[in-house]
Amino acid sequence: MLGIDPRALRAAWTVLLLALVVAAAYAVRTTIAVFMIAVLFAYLLIPLVDAVNHYTPRRVSGTLALAIVYLMLVGFIVALGLTVGSRIADEANSLAVRLPDLLKNREWIDKIPLPYWLEPARVRMVQWLQEEIDTGGKDILPYVKSFGGQLITGARYVLYIILVPILAFFFLKDGRKIRRDVLDSLDENNQLVVEEILDDINRLLGQYIRALVLLAVSSFIANSVFLGLTGAPYAILLAVISALGEFLPVVGPAAGAVIVLAVTGLSGYTHLITFILFWILFRMFQDYVVNPYVMGKGVELNPLLVLFGVLAGEQMAGVAGMFFSVPVIATLRVVFVRLQRARTREIVTSKVQA
């Protein structure tokens, strides 16, 4: 009567609802990130929970087995904190105190060993490094001086750190029930497709987070051993930074190597070229041997797509966006592939019936 097309009205209403959902999700993005981290943490613990369930009597409930796993986890964290954690804290405090003086040090630049074919360019390289350090020092020193204030400001994130294992506990405890309720709410035609998608996502996220942890452990062991044997300062702290870099695809390991080179170079480390060679060989082993083995086929993505996702994730949500970029892209790929297969299956079924 008013000249309004009902289909256009429904489309506009759908777009409006989608925009409201996106806006609401952006407004509570920190909460969503905490829940996603809790889900990944739950996937990390699933093998351990299954092992405890397997070796405990049947009369022991799943909740009790889960509580046993959490007690083991608390014990492991306490032991780690008392051993490696104290050394990391000492090295971090020492570096924070020495960093202003290290940034003023110029002697190490002239002592950098270079291949003979790069010696003619040493003067220009030294000048460039000095300019970069001067610029970087101006940016870094204010953060070093206000380090204590930043810790106080960031104390609210301690709540999130406490919430993650608590939320993971409930995901592990009620995950199967939530999955069953979701499937029961669907009609029979969509139930099979959604169940296949959930199975693939379940396998994908489990492989992904466990693979990241294994890669981080491998990086920590390799870097701590190499840096320790070659007499590098702050070996354990720098090995931890390199290990954390494994959680950020593509850019994380490279950023970790740059930090290692910068800190050790400023501290007078004389094996920078050797470390670069070690890092290149280790990345080849990590990326082409360990990574494909532990990731599995479900997380295979084109490197260009991964790089795009990491850069786009950083622009949208910073470090959290970089971290979640790969699982989000891989999940969307799973949904797309499964929906395509379901459509093909429907076409084949309709042809057979015809």
C-alpha cells in the first residue's frame, strides 16, 4: 500500500540486525576474547582429562577427574614458578635496570662481525644502527621509567587470568551437554551438517592449540640451550620471549629474533652472526618439519592467507587479533567446506530420487 517491497524490508531488517550484532560484539570484544582463550585452554587440557578418566575407576565422576587435573596443573605452575619463574623475574628486573645505559652503549656496534663482502658497508650500517637506537631509545625509556605504574594499571588483567581457567573448567564440565542441546534444537535436515561442522571445529581447535604449545616448548628449549651454551646474557628470559612469539603466526618468531639480537647485541654478545644462522636453521626445522607434523591437515592454510589474517587481525584487535586470526580463518574454512559438501550431497540425493 505504501509502495514498500516486503522482500526489501526483510533484507534491510536482516542487515540492521547483523550490524547490531557486530556492534555489540565489538563493544564486548574483551569479554569475547577471554571466553575464546578459555575455550582454547579447555582444548589444551582435554587429552589430560581423558587420560585421567581412562585410568581412574568408573565410579569416579568426570567432575572429580577434572578437579584432579586442575590440582596437577596448579602444582605444575607452582613448581615452574619456583624454578624457572624466579630466574626469569631476576633477568627481567636486571634488564629493566640496565636498559637505559645499554641504549647509550656504542662499542658493540663496531665489534659486530660481518662477512668480508659487507665490510665496505660497515660505516653506513653503523650510522643507521645508531640512528635507530637513538630513536628507539627515546620511545623505550619512558616505558622503562613508568614500568611500575604500568604494572599497577594492568593489574585489572589479573582478573582475566584467573577467569580463564575457571571458564575452561565449566567448558570441560558442560561442553558435551551444550553440544547436545544445540543439536537437539535443530531439525533433522540441519542436524547432520551442524554435527559435522562441530566435529571438524572440535578437532581443528584441539590440534591448533596443542600444536602452538608444543612449538613454544620446542622454541624455548632450543633457544635457551643455544643462548646458554654461547654465553648470551638473559638467556632464559630471551628464550621465553622467543617461545611466546610462536603464538603469533609469521610475525611472532621474527619479532622474537629481533628482540634477542637487540638485547644481546647491546649487552656485548659476540655471536650475533652465529645466532642468525642458528635461527634460520631452527625456523626451517620448526616450520617445515615440526609444524606440519603437530598441526595436522585440518589447520592447513595458504601462507598468504595466514599473513593477510595476521596483519588484518592486528589492525582490528591488536595482539589478540593476530593470535585469533588463524583459528578464525580455519574455522570459517571448515564451515564453508562442510556447507559445500552438504549442498553437493543434497543435489546427488535429489538426482537419485528423481
